[in-house]
Amino acid sequence: MKKSEILIDFCLIPALLIVNFCLGGSLPAIVMLVVGIVLIVKGGDVFVDAATWIAEVSGIPKLIVGATVVSLATTLPELLVSAMAAGEGKVDMAIGNAIGSVTANIGLIMAIGIICIPAAVKRKDYLLKSLLMLGSAIVIVVVGSFAKAGKIDGIGTVTSILLIIIFVIAMTDNIVAAVKAVKKGSEDKLGPEAKTPVVIVSNIIKFILGAVAIVFGADLLVDNGSIIAADLGIEERVISVTVIAIGTSLPELVTTITAVIKKQSSLGVGNIIGANIMDLTFIMPICNLISGKPLPVADSVAMIDFPACLVVGIVAVLPMLITKKFTRTQGVILLLLYSVYVVLTVLGVDKLASMF
């Protein structure tokens, strides 16, 4: 990372924190929501860089770091937002952010990447991850259906255990793949320049600042998202699955744009699928644990959000597994589906039905 970029990292995050601390009481909720998104995006970038460096310096191979530390770190924004919402009893926001992030990742961000650069892929590289993503989405949809029918209270212990099992399988697959790559000699070693006192201190500071920024930004998203929803007279869920979900998904958008610029669309798609597995299988159990009781699933969530997540997932990966390629047509369909989902979410099923 260039010195100028490090300087920006050091100056931007503290500056945003100071401005928010001094002016937070007088700034409109929408401005504070934007500040929260900026803090999460920039803080996440700084935190991932520093966490990666710390893990590598400790002797963990870089590929394994990417498969574990970085994967978990990039999910931190969604995790913290949902965890804080669950802790405050805002269940619709907790669930909406996690599920909405997955839908946005696929229907918006992945779609953009596929439209810009369609690509041929190796089925074996995507098969297990795709199945795990769809499997976890199916679990969520089934649980939503049972909850709507009154057969269960919501996302409880059994569901959490099933999702954690999928999470463990995904992480194990990542580690096994990384270990194989290390044995093939494709691992890059850190040079001595990466362990100088200046670099050590700078990365420790970046790690702390990044973590603080993400936590503070997540708190701003939760609090101000609720305020905006109340002011507009809409459900917290609507804000959660749209504005907040897209906001916490911006790191994946940046990764995808970078991959498109470098003409490596498969890299961006792989990152999104991995992030989706984390969102679906790790965040819900954590929220369930924090809540201390089953997470109730609202009818609108069971009828719209859960099925939408599964549908865009199916459209994204099944054609690819059959044809071994991503096509522009596939990307356009995903964008259309996401647009329909947003309309259904904002208008609501009942209101939309009354218009026809």
C-alpha cells in the first residue's frame, strides 16, 4: 500500500469519527446514515489489510489467510449491523440486513460484474460453494415457511446448528484448497520490509482504527436506519433490505469493480459467493445467540425476502454449473429480478395487488 493511501486511512477515519461526535446530535439521520456507510466501507478496507498483515506475519500462509481471516473480516460489517440490531430487539433489521445483503450481492453486484465481463469458469471451482450457498438459502426459505404457518417460533437453535454445519463445511473447503495451493509452491512469502518497526506500528494502528470505524459505522446504520424508517412511516425491514443491505455490501461492490477493471470477473464472483455463504450461515446463528430466543420471522420476510434470496441464487449459479460460463443475459435477468424485488419490498405485496 502506498504511503499516501496509508495517510488517507489514518486521517479520514478519525476525522469522520470526530465530526460525528461533535455534530451527531444536529445532523439529519440520512447524513448520519451516509457517515455510517463511509465508516464501514473505509474501516473495512483498513481492517482487512491490517488483519491480513498480522495473520501473515504470525506465520500463517497467505492463501489460508485469504480463505479464513479475510473471508470473515469482509463479513464483519453485515455481522455487526445485524448483531447490534438483534441486541436492540430489532429483529426485522437483523434478518433483513443479512438476507438483503445476499440478494444485493447477487442481483445487483454480481449482475454488474457478469454484464461487464461474461466469463467461462471451471465447474469444479464453483460446485461445492454454489451448492452450499443454495443449500443455506433453502434452509432459510423452509424455516420462513414453517414460521409463517405457525409451526415454529422462528430461526432457533436447530436452524442455527444446520447453518453452522454449512459454515464449517465451507471454511474447511477453503482451508483444504489453500493448503493444496501452498503445497504446490504457489505461496508468496512476506519479505523483511514487511516487518520493519514503521510497518508494524502502522498496521497495528490501522487494525484498531478499522475495527473502531466498523463498530461505530454499524451503530450509526442501525440507529439512523430506524429513525429514517419511523420518519417515512415504513417498516424497518424495508430500509434494512435496501439501503442498509447495499451499504454493508459496498466492499463486495468495490471488489467486483476492481475485478472488472482487471478483467478477472471470476475473482469478483468467487468473492461474492463466499461472502454470501458467510452472510447466510454465520450471521443468523450469531443473532440467535445474542437474542437468546428464536428470531421471529415476519410474514413479509417469509413471503418476499427469503424466496427472493433463493431465486436470485438459483439464477446466478445453476445455469453456470450447467453451461460452465456466466453470460450477459444471465446478468440482465438478475438485475431485472432485483428490480422487481425492490419494487415488491417498497410497495408491499398487498399494496401492489390493490393497484391491479
